[in-house]
Amino acid sequence: MGTDELLFAPEEEEQLSEAPWKVLIVDDDREVHSFTRLALHDFTFERKPIHFISAYSAAEATEILKEHDDIAIILLDVVMESETAGLDLVETIRYHLDNTTIRIIIRTGQPGIAPERYVIDHYDINDYKEKTELTTDRLYTTIRSALSQYKQIVELLNKKNEIYATLITDTLTGLGNRVKLNYDLDTEMPMSLVLLNIDAFSMINDVYGFEVGDQMLLQFGKILRESSCTECTIYRLEADIFAILTSQKEIQDIQKEVLRIQSAITKHLFLINGIDHRVNVTMGVVEHEIGNMIQKAEIALREARKMSRNRVQVYSDNLAVIKQIKENTKWTKWLKDALDNNKLIAYYQPIVDCGSGEIVKYEALVRLEHDGVIYTPFHFLSTARYAGLLYQITQRVFEQACARFSTTALDFSVNITDQDLIEHGFIEFIEQTRKHYGIESGRIYFEILEDSSILTNPIAEKHLNELITLGYRLCLDDFGVQCSNFAQLGNLDLDIVKIDGIYIKDIDVNKKSRIVTESILFFTHKIGVKTVAEFVHSAQVYDIVKAMGIDYAQGYFLGEPKPDLI
């Protein structure tokens, strides 16, 4: 074959892909439609041809746009059934049909009615051409440029949708996640929400492994889809917590629906790797409400779990957990106010030597003053633990006690908690405060509870040993009601054991209390540890504890806690 023959050999016909670009021509002049189709009859972009759709009025175009959401370009005349018909259609496309991807090219024969600068400034269009300037070549260039823009916008939009789908979808089950649930709850319509927690699911993971756990979660999600109403939406929020959301109109009796779903789950046999499993679920339900739905359902679920497993709890404002949250919120505020304004006050209760009847030491006890009322730790101690304020309270009480006893020779004791003992600066604070007030370490007793978290925490154990090495005294408080492990008495270098008041307050009438107290005394005498009887509230009780050989006594009969020493 010669060179000329090679140069002019017929080219292979290009294979066009499917799904052509849709271009909508909107013009009341039929010749404009014919010219456009003829000028671009062999046009291709990205191996795709153009499919033309014609509309001869803005109203007709609106109906076409409602049916076709994938039109790439609209070639739009301005003056049709009215002088602003085309511009009005632009507003409809962008703001009523909410279509921001379609490329709008104004093609007008009457630029005086719709001047280019005005239209560009006031309408969301992408190009402006006068019909007289739009030759075949210019039309080709305009369409190609617009299609390139459209393609980029669609790709970006698809990527955005892909990212959004990932954001709102649980990767394991393919269900909506917490983000999706929050989005679906953003409505003024009353909804019903159910949270489902698989009972003892962590045990399945521990015993059979995460792969079996994942398979169970997949099957669980499938059961929820199959057993829930067709209008319900299913979500997996986290770990083994799922959710079902429905509107008020779809289910009139949500509780019956919940029990039906619970029954379906209970009866289902999970077959995984040849092993049969059955599960129960605990459920929190919010019925036909608006606002804070997830929080309310979680509160109901928490209340249900406090009661038992395999339980359904419907949310109401009277749930115990709601009251507890309100109480915690109130006391947290009051505690922080007391810390900021020196309203945490140390009160002192005397401890009497049963042999001499003399006051030999005091216990420093915290009180909170709010609006002129004094509150005992019974009201705020659990909140202080929850809010992480125990160490600050201990610091205030210890410093006040050191200041008070710097002017006397009496010993004193201060309660410390597991949270105090794991603070890295605890020993340094104690030593600095004691030295500042000139108090010998041997005069200070630290009372600890017989709590497993203290006795098993290596940091707490290290700090206890440091206190003992520095010469401080150690007292085990409320012995007999916590772990009640006599072996711990031998493991700790104790100076005193305080027998819990539950055995002392009725020791004059309760034989069992006397027996328990005698057992504690027998053991403490053997290991050389002194004892204190708490809750001594009457002369009869005081006489009994003295007769039994208890070393010290403490209680309202001998002296109430006061801000000053007796």
C-alpha cells in the first residue's frame, strides 16, 4: 500500500456509548429547533451523542424537566409566552425544581428586552448568547464547553453522594447509622423510636470471637428488617445497639409492635458456623414524640437494663433515671459553686476512749452549705464521684482539718477515697499541707473503705504504703458491710478498724449484730488492731460496746459533728 493510500484509508467507525447527553431546546420558534438539530446532528462528546428534546414554551419545558432530571443543557429563549418566560423558567429550575446541575444557556433574539449584563447579574445562568452570533461553530463550542462543565459537576456530586452514603451507613450491616438517624429525626412530625440492645452480646464475642459476633449482627439486622413494619426504618447505632424509627401515622400501638418484634427475635435461631444461638433483647421506647428522641430512648433503655434483661421500657418523664439525672445536675452545680465559694466546710465529730471516757481524737467530715442549709455527704457524695470532684473535696477537708488541729495536740482522721489514692500528686499534697501547718504525721489517720478498687489498684496500694512509711496512720472504715474479707485485715498495715454502725446501732436488741461484732473483735485483738464502734446513739449501746472491749466509740450520744471542737 502506498503512502497516499495509507493516509486516506477509511477510518474505523467510532463506537458510541449508550445514554446520550440530553439537551433541551426551549424556544417558540420552530426554525430554531430545526437549525440546532441540523448543526449538531453529528456531535459527540466523550463518545456520547446528543439526544434533543424540544419544548415550545416555558410551561411545556417545566413539565419535561419534572420528568427528566438528567438533562445536561437547556438552550433557553427569553421571550416566549411572555417577555420574561425564559427568565421565570430559570427561577423555577434553580429554586422550585432545585436543579443546580443543568447548564442553562440563554439564547435570545431580543437582547434589548433581556440585556446580557442584567441577566448575568440577577439570574443563575451559565452562558448568554444572541441568536445572531451563534453560528454552527460557536454553537458547537458552547455546547462542548457546557457538557464538560456538566460532566465535572455530576462527577463531583456523585462523589459527594458517595461520601455522604459512607457517612450515614453502617459498614457491617449496610443499615443507616446514628448520623442517618439524627438526620431522619430532624422533622416536626411526631415519631416513635425503639432502641434495641442485644443482651450479653459481649459474651458472644468473648467466647466465640468477633467473626461470629459480626455474623450475629448481620442476621439480627436482617430479622429486624423482616419483622418490622414496611414503613419502619432500621438502623445500627453502635456495637450491639439497633434502632427502629416510624412516624405516628404508621403504627397506632407501638408497644404491641415492639412486643411482636421482641418475640420474633427471641424465637429466632441464629445458626453460625454450625452452632445454634438464641438471644434476648432489652428495648427502650419513645412513643409519638418530637425532639431529643435518641436521648429519651437511651434513658428508657438504661432504665430497662437497671431492672433486668429482656425487658421493654417506655420513656416517661417520671422514670427514676430522669430524676437521678436532674439530681446529679443540681448537685454538680451546687458542688462546683461550693468549691468556688468556700462553702465546703469541715465538721468534727469526737471519738471517745472507752476506757477513760475522754475525747482522744476527732473525725473530720465534709458538709456543704447552700442557701443557708447544711447538707451531709449522703446528698452529694455519689454525684461528686460521678463528676470527678472527690479529690478536690478531700483537699478542702484535709487543709481545713490541718488548720484546725494545728492549735491542739489531739489526733484527727480524714476520709480518703479510691479516686484520691490514684491521684499522682496526692502524697505531695498531703506532705506539703501537713508541714505547712506544723503537724506530725503520726497524729493523722486516713480512713479508707474496704473497697476492692482500693485494695487491688497498684497506684492506690503504692500510695497507701508511702503514707505508712511517712508515719501516717491507717484506719479501715465501715468494716463488715463491703467486701467483709478478714484476710484483708492481715494484708493492710492497719492501726484501727471501725466497725460499721449497722451492727452497733441495734447491738442492744439484735443478737446477730452482737455475734458479728464479737467475731470482728476476736480477729482484731489477735492481730493487734484497735477498734472503733460507730453509731453509738444511746447510753445502752455505749455501755455494751465498752463491756465488749471495743477501744473507742463514736456517735451522736457522745457528740454530733460540729464546725468547732467540743
